[in-house]
Amino acid sequence: MLLCRPCQAQIISMMNTECILEPLSLPESPGGVAAVESSPYVPCIFCKECYLLAEQNQLLLKHMIIEHKLVIADVKLVADFQRYILYWKKRFTEQPITDFCSVIRTNSEAPLEEQDNYFLLCDVLPEDRLLREQLQQKRLREILEQQQQERYDTSFHGMCMFCDQEFTGNSLQCLYCEKVFRDKNTLKDHMRKKQHRRINAKNKEYDRFYIINYLEFGKSWEEVQSEDDRELLDNLEEDWSDWEEHPMCAVCLFCEQQADTTEKLYFHMQNSHGFDFLKIKSEHGLNFYQQVKLVNFIRREIHHCRCYKCQEKFQSKTELISHMEETKHVTFLPARSTWDQPQYYFPTYENDTLLCTLSDSEDLTAEDSSEDVPVVSEDTSNLKALKQSSVLNQLLYEENKSQDKF
């Protein structure tokens, strides 16, 4: 099977050191599991290399892609990654890999010695799909049994995070950000000020406890919640009497601080981090599309714990922000050619509300304010480059080339 250029780019990007692979990592049942399956390590399917379960997304998958040319599709939806790997490790010793995997040829237009064959393992194969379904059903049974056991467990010891009721074996850890505090009062003040009186739904470690992740094969709770159920209500009379508008909740570019208005968010970034977004927008004359690309660029650099001024990398976002604030690098943007690129049209985070609040100008004129719907112009800052990179040019070139052959 030949690989198209976008898929080739995707394979290459997965081999990059900054690839983001996020498979679910679920705990093993305490009883009735073989010793090899209860190990905290996951072996490579083809060799003797082993990796910790917590490192599977960064090391094991990358190892199998680079060293063995194996790509596992939708790995984040595999309910039990360790059992999945052990199953295929055994099967690949019994039959050749080509009996199970599709062969993907990359760089197909190059000479034969420069071409590479990758192997794709996915649930299109009936055996793989059956395995994934069985693992999901088994994990669901284990989770339900664990929850049932916890409901009747009388040996629990702990302390309530919201009142003075104390139990033995207390924990001074925030439910949301998981920071540990020196005393109870400090923890309570932190949770009250930061509005952390809840678990973090985006924490992938909690996904294993969500029953919704096991109810429909191949779908996570985020996909289920995002589905449009309006067709189920076609026969019902619409009632908007109790409708309430949800307030905007935009997140800071440098930390987890949230605000319900852009003014509050801009003030926070300027006051806490020294980053004046409105000033930068005005000084650089940024239009709507350039603001979008700048925000996505900064989001991506911060996600990779990399200073966008000096390109130094850090172990954590806390170290990165401390460095940028101490060196004042937070106020210095790199050259426009670094961030004003087409790839930054795409949001780093799919739910980035800040992108929905950007505008071309700070103040609307009286004429503009009378309009109900704002209209944003196309990005025509570089028409020459836009024409050269147009897909239509490529299509016309290929059509003319095919006509010349006849």
C-alpha cells in the first residue's frame, strides 16, 4: 500500500523527538493475573526492550516506530495496553507480520534503496478488533468490580477536603492540580482561590475510572460528549425557557489561570507574567489571522517547555515560566517568520476559547457597533506566497501534464 504525502508527513512527525502519543494506561487487577502481565514493564513486540507503563507513550511506541517500523492505530483507545502488546508479541512469533499488518510504503517516488516499509496494526483486522473489544469488556468488568468493592469498603481512612471531618491517614494534596501542601489551612485556601474543588477532567490518569470510556467501542468520553444528539429531539417541542448562557472561560498563555473576559485575562498576563498582548498587537500591527498564529505558536512552545526567545528547553512549565519572567524573555517575540507560518492556523488546544475572542481592532466605531455579526477579512498579507502554495495550481499542473501525455 502506497502512502500519500500527508500520511508520510505524519509518520515522520511521529518519529520526531517532540511527538505526542497519549495511550490510556490502566491498572492491572490485583488478583488472577499472570506474573508477566502484573509487571510494571511493557516489552517491545519484537525485541527484549522493556519500558515502564508510565513511559509507554514516550518510549515504547517511539521505539517500535523507529526500530521496527510498526505503527499501532488508535492506541489511546486500547483498554489494556499491556495485555494488547503481550498478545501480539506471541502472535508475531507464530506467523509473519505481513499476515496481520498493512504494509505502508513511504517515499515511494524515490529510488528503491531510499524507500521504507512501515507496518500498520489496526482494528480493520478482525482479530485485532476482537482483541480490543475483549480487552475493553474485561476492563469494564474489573472497574465495576472495583467500584462495587469500594462502595462496601469499611477500612478506608482519610480526611474530607471541604470540612473539618477527619479520618486517619489524611492527604494534603489538591484534587485538581495534585500539589501537596504543608498544612490543611493552606490547602483549603489554595482550593478556594484557584477554584480547585473538583477533579481535573483533562487528567488522563482519571480516564481509567470513567465507565463511559468502556460503554461504546472505539470512543472516549470526550467523543461521546461531543456527539450531536439533536436528531433525538426532533419530535420534541423546543423549550428555551430555562436556557442559560455559559460564561466564557479563557486560559492564560503561560499558566492555568482562567478568566471570564478577555480584559481580565489580558490584565492577568500583563500583571503576573509581564506579557502585554494588546501592546504587542498594536506595535506589530497584527491582524486577526496573525493573532491566531501567534497564540497557537506560544501555546505550542509552552506545551513543549521551550522558551520561544532563546529556545532553551526545561523539565517543567514552572521552570520555563520562571526563566522567561526572570530573563524578561516573555516580552520578546522571535522573528515574525518564526511564528507567522501556515501550520499555526491550527489550534494547539482544540478548546482554546481565547482564539474565539480575538478581533481586528480594540474599539469599534459607531457604524461598526450597529452590526450584529462581525466580519473578518481574509488573510491577504502575502498574496504572492498564497498563489504559489495554492492547491489549485498543483491540480492545474497535474491536469496539464496528463493532457500533454496524450
